[in-house]
Amino acid sequence: MKRYLPLVVLLVLGLLAGIGVRSCSNRSSSSSGSDAAPVGSAAPPKLSFADCQSLTAPPRESTDARSGAPTSVKLPTASLPCFGGGNLRLADVRGPAVVNLWGSWCEPCRAELPAVDAVAKRTTGLVHFLGVDTRDIRSNGEDMVSEFGLSYPSVYDQGEQVRIALKQAGIPVTLFVDKAGKVVHLYNGTALDEAALTDLVQQKLGVAVPVG
């Protein structure tokens, strides 16, 4: 039996490593621990955070492209602090828009944020993008925005008001919102890459995404 013990240990470790790949549950990580950078490492330079107030009107170059039918999901009425200053009531967001729930502690979120930002840059003026930093230490969320150089605004939701209102067990979660502020699609699958997110923007919001 002893000779099989190392194999059993390896199998157990492999199973544990696979947990949480699809999403980060509200119990999968603690945001209250120390997140100090390793000795000798340099913190990312702080960005001038994007303002949220422009999100309450449709994008300046948006068209009348047909989007999907509204779902039963509604944008939460929560008013949350924007990293760029002031507060934003999520229900006031007007699309076409993509709302992405993330956290600095969530590995799938970190995996998909570069793709979200890439599509946001390709659709500047056509589609609004908003990040919702969820159950996080605010400074950690701000550092992550700087680390990835995110070009779009983010709000801070330490109390998970948005996730709870959406009845989602974990993050990342991505909402697709039409001009009237109606949610036409909710995506909560595996981490999005640039191609998958591009397809969803085109299919669900009816926006032709320029080639990057």
C-alpha cells in the first residue's frame, strides 16, 4: 500500500488545483489578508482612473444596431463609489455596455481582464465598459487596475451588492446591456478570451467590433 501513497497524494493535489478554475465563489478566497508585494518588487504606477459619469448616456458613436431581447435580469440599483471619483448607480448605465464583475483575489478574473480591456479599446465610442471590483480591499483593486492598465471605469463593491442582486454564486460575471439599460445577456462561464468576448458583443449587442 505504501508504494501507492505518492500516487494518491498527487491525484488529490491535482483535484484540489482544478477547483475554482471556472469561477471564484464568495467563499473561495479572503480579501482581508495581507497582500504585501515581495521584497524588492516594484508596485505598478498609479493610473488616473477613468470617470464613471459618461456611462449614464449611450456611447457617443453608438448606432441603432439591434440587440438581443431583454432578459429577466435587471441592473442592480446599488450606488457604488467609482475609482475615478463620485458614485455611480448601476441602474443608470446606458448601453450598448458590458459590465464585468471581478476581484484582485480571483484568478479567472485576472485571466480574462486583458481580453476585456482589449475589446474595450477596440470599441471605444461604440460600447461602454464598466468593471465592478467585488469583495476586495480597495487598494488591491486600484493596484490591479494600474497593473493591467485598464482603460475603462471601475466601481468598488466590497459588500458584493451586485453579485448578490444577480443571484450569482461567484465571479467573474459579465452583463451585456442595451441602450435602454436592459440586460440582454448574462455570461458566467469560463474566463473569456478576446475572441469569445468579441463574438458576444457582436451577437448580443449588435455592435460590429473593429479589427484590433
